[in-house]
Amino acid sequence: MAERSRTGSAATDSGSATPDPGTPVPVPLSAQAREAVLRRIVDRRYAQGARLVEREIAEELSMSRVPVREALRALVTEGLLELLPHSGVRVRRLDRTDVEHLYEVWEPLAVQASRLAARAAAAGDTEGVAVLAATLRQAEAAAEADEGPREVAAHTAFHEGVVAMSGNPLLARTMEQLTWQLRLLFGMREEPAHMRAQHAEMYRHISGGDAEAAAASTLLHVRDSRTVALRSLFGAS
């Protein structure tokens, strides 16, 4: 790293100053486009199977077509979009095999994340515990107001909070690849009351620092979630 001067700036090889550490780093337009398209897929403004036209999205987002093109390519790689035979892309339809594969990967990661989060709580991570508690309160308020999308968002944030609390950056990076597919899936299936109770049970064990009980309750929850998803989407468990 370059040595900082007394004014707080650092000299680069070219002699120019590097940006102040407190200055926000601009988000590339392609990343902004990717985030915008993802949100439209998850909230189903772009329905499964819908063809996405690069020019129309660029106009909608008030961007040039280049960052939009880059975003769509990235989403094809991530599995949320698929290439059409001749040109263009469409939102990928999740079939039964897609859902089963997603749960096969998510299950062991979610279980280990809860185990590690409980160990973090036992070691004194009160901030992580507070974040989880806040997301559950948000989910409860949304359920009482019958606001399904807001409840799904809060429960998704709960799972993401468990991963963050695990303190394992490799696990977090791996889970990041699944996050949007999970958000899409959670938004498509129903959220039975017993699954809300399972989140509370997971929280109780994590906040209490009981790693194996947290892992066991998470395993039960993920497997129940799989059953609910398959029944909701395909009429079978």
C-alpha cells in the first residue's frame, strides 16, 4: 500500500492522489443494471419465460445498451436468464429439477451457517443476534399486515443474516451465488405459519449458542421448505 501523506491522501505511481477512503466507490453501470433486472425478476415484473429485450430495458433504466448487455450476460451465467435459440434472452422457468438442485446445495450450506452463527453467538456476537431478531420482528409485522412480499423479504434477510454471522467468507461467497435464486423461489411459494415458527426456533438456538440444536432446527426448516416449494409449484412433495 502507498504511504499516506500528512494531508491524508496517498501518492500513486503517476503522482496523482488516490480517492479519499471515505468517498463512496461508484457502482459500475453494468452492476446497477444487473441489480435492477434481478429485482424485476424476483418481484415478477419480468415473469418466468418472458423475453427480455436489451433495447427496451436500456430505455426503462435510462442507460445505454452496453451495460445492459453486460448485465444480461452475467445473469445468463448465474442461471436466472437463458439464451434464446436465435437471439435475445428470457427469464428462466424454474422446473422441478431446478428446485431440487437448489435445495440440494442450499441445505448443507444453511445448516453449517447456523452452526457457525451459534458458535459466534456463544463467543459474544451480540450484534449479529440483534440483526436476526430485527428481521424476525419485521417478518412478524409483515405477516400481521398480510404483506406477503415484505414478509418474504424479511425471512430472506434472516437467512442472509445467519450467513453473515457465520463469519466464514468462503461460505458467504458461495451463498451469494444462490441468494437471488432463493429470493425468487421464496417469492413464488406460500409461507405457512409453521415455517415462521421454525425461523423463531432457529433464532432461539442460534442466540443461545447451541450449535448442534441450531443445525438440527435449520435442517428441519430447509427440508420443510423444500416440501412446501414443490407442493406449491408442482402440486407434489
